[in-house]
Amino acid sequence: MHHYRQALVRMRQGESDREIAGARLMGRRKLGEWRQLAAAHGWLDADVPLPDDERIATALGTPRRASSTISTLEPHRELLRSWAQQGVSGTAIHAALKRQHGWSGSYSAVRRLLADIHAKLPAEATCRLDFEPGDAAQVDFGAGPPLQHPSDLTGPMRRTWAFVMTLAHSRHQYVEFVWDQSVATWLGCHRRAFEWFGGVPSRLIIDNAKCAITKACAKDPTVQRAYAEAACGYGFKIDPCPPHDPQKKGIVESGVKYLKGNFLPLRTWRDMADLNAQAKTWVMQEAGTRCHGSTRKRPLDLFALEAPLLKPLPAVAPDLASWHRVSVHRDCHVQFERVLYSVPFALVGKLLWLKATDAAVALFEDYRHVATHARCLRGGQRVSVRAHLPPEAQAFFGRDRSWCAEQAATIGPQCKALIERLLTDQVLERLRAAQGLLALLKPYGRERLEAACARALAHDSPYYRTVKTILSTGADLRADASVATPSTYGRTRFTRAAAELFPTPQQDLLH
């Protein structure tokens, strides 16, 4: 409003609009309008005090804009305002205007109107929170550098993640680079972070990652079961941020940003172990000894005061197990990390809870324990307990080759010999035949089965079907049941002499 006040002073001194315009305060047309407005308010009278800037602005009102400067999006201003308040991006708004309203303007026009809308929206104010020593820590994941995975040294580089836990009072950090954001990795990083600090903060302010929060909600979030058990074991409270509000953990967000900008650039490392070793050295020698921008003190100096106020570590570290929902397949097994574990056959088709630790895998139907197995870390294995299988399957697997040999020996030497012939066949697997032959003991008895085996061996036919036929026809019960084959026959095979069958050459000539 300065140029309006200067023009008004010159008007009071009697200068014409031409003279004032010569001073380049404003144009003659605008001066004429300003002189009329000042006269209407009585401001040209030298005895009247000059108006202040607020009165001048009120009198001038909203400046008129040329029609050429009015955006073609003005009819859609309220629509764009609602979209902007919902967080819709400018590119999405531009595409929606073209698709839904047939608007043909440029993205620059959308951007200018959005800037004007945001400028007129009420500003969001915030406040900086202060944390008492030992009160809280903030936890977050950040993107790490790509690395070669040790399981595939010739494959492509894999992405990594930086786990960062920052004490809210001292700003002292724990940093660890990992391959994934699984529940097991999340819990393991917490354990190592608490051991790094030598204590546990009262609460942890976290984001809504799936490894920690299964259902995000500002008022009533659902905590991952394994993480809840870890909180009970270490004695800290979980404080999730409201959804879409990461500013609630701005301390660790700044810590992750500082890590990316000050540690990762201009460094080289051999593998994940070397990367983590360098990160810990950096935290103690650089990040912890710098003058922090917010506290204006060194994090390690403040940590020396905060460390005694952390909760002590439990005498026995809690069992940080991960919980998983698994289904029981028709073969009475569940699958976890490409390994099959057996459960009782009555649970086929049901959903179970699987609790996995580094050493064991336990399975629960709701809260009822149903099975426990030693954990296998190599995929493709099957861990089975015979008692978990159906009765018929238990019977089948129980009647193995050793069992067949033992049972045959109790029946008799002939049965034992025939079973050995079956089990030593060089072409076919005859375990089922041996099992079926021994099953004939129940309907026919030991003596008849032994006799039938002897008859089958005498005829050099050591097969299940032969023994079955002998028993079903009663051949083992006939008086001529002796099957010993004589070494020589009692009579000759031929009754005619050889000379009669094969004539001499002289006889052929006579005929």
C-alpha cells in the first residue's frame, strides 16, 4: 500500500495526476480512480490524518482481474478443492478432468489452480514433542543398498532394508541392514537393538508395517501376535502411529534420512556382514558424536544419562516366536517355509496356528497344543510322526520289510524261505505280496500256511497267488500233499525202442 499512500500525499500537496504519474507511482487512469476513491472517503483534506494500510486495502477491495487471466478451471474450483483435500495428486486430477469433464487444458493450469487452492487452505500447525529419558524409542525401516545374496552369488542384486531404532530423548541409534521385513527379522532386530542399548525403553513408536500391526486403526489397531508376546516378554508398550501420519515418528524418519545421506554414499562393502559392521562403527564414531541439530548435544553424551533409566533386560531372553496361520493338507501335514510337518489326521482340512522359533515348530488348534517338531531349515524336507497318520496308514508303514521277515520266522521255515524269496526279487518290489501272504495267517492258521508255502516252494512258484490258490482249493489238505519231487521217475517215459522210432539208412533204401 506504500505507493497509494505516496500518491495520496502528493494529491494533498496539490500535484496533478500528470505530475504524480511522472514519478512512476502508478498510471494516470489508476490515479484518477484513486483520486475519486480518496475524495469519497475525505482523505484529500490535509487536516484529516492519513489512513493506514488496512483502511486503504479495505477501500480498494479485491483487485479486478482481466478476463484473459481467469483460469478455464474456475468452474471446477470446488471440485478440485475437494480432490486436493482428499490427497489426490495433480496428475490424477488432470487425467480425471480430461476423462470425465472433457477438459482439454494443460497440466500447468491444474498445477497453478492447485497452488492457489493450497495457499488459501488453513495452515496445519504442529508442535515438537519432548521425551523424558528412557520414555520412548521410534522404529522404522528404510531402503538399503542392493547386495548380492549369499544363496545366489551369480544372480541379480537384491534389495535390502535398514532397520533403525532411535531413542527419542538422546537420539542414539541402532542400525542393522536386513534382507526382508518378515516377522522373524523384525523380532530379531528388536532383540539385538535392546542388547545394543543395554536396556528397553518404556514404549516403542512404530509405523503400521504388517510385521507389527495386522490391522491399522487410529483408535483400535490389531497387533501381530508374535510382536505382542515380545512386548510382554521385554516389558515395553507398542504405540502405533495413526494411519497415513508418519510425522508422529519424525525422529526416526530424520534418522533414516541422515543414514541415507551420510553413511551410504561414497562407501564400499563386501557383503551384508561388512555393511553392518561399518554401520555400527559409523553410529559410534560419527552419528553418535556429532552435535545433533535438534538437541544441540551429542547423542552419546545424552545416552550416558538415559541408559540407567532404561528398563533392564530380562534375565532370560523371551522366546521370540513368529505365528502363522496354516491349513492341514489331506496327507496330514502342514507346510511352513517349504517344509512339511505332520499333525493328527483328525485335523485334516482345519486351520491351525503355527508357532515357529529358531529351534522348534509348535502347532495349535486355537489354544490347544496338537504337535511339536524340531525345526528344519532346509526346504523340501518332511517331518512326520507315525502316530499322526490314519490307522490304515500306520498299519501300512508299520508292516515294513523287517516286520515281514520277523513274522514269517514265527510261522515256520518254509514261510520264512518264501518271504525271503519275495523280498529279494531283483525285478519287482514285492513288499505288498509279502504283507498279503502273511495276512493269510488269520483265516487259515499257521500249520496250513506253512504247508502251503512248502508246496509252493516245491513247485518253484514263490508267489502270493500260488499260496492263495493252494489254500483256497485245499490242496495242502489232500493225502498226496507230499510235494517232494522224485529225483528219478518210477518208469521210463517211452515204451518203444529208439530203433523203432528212427529207422536206419539201409531200411530207407529198401523202401
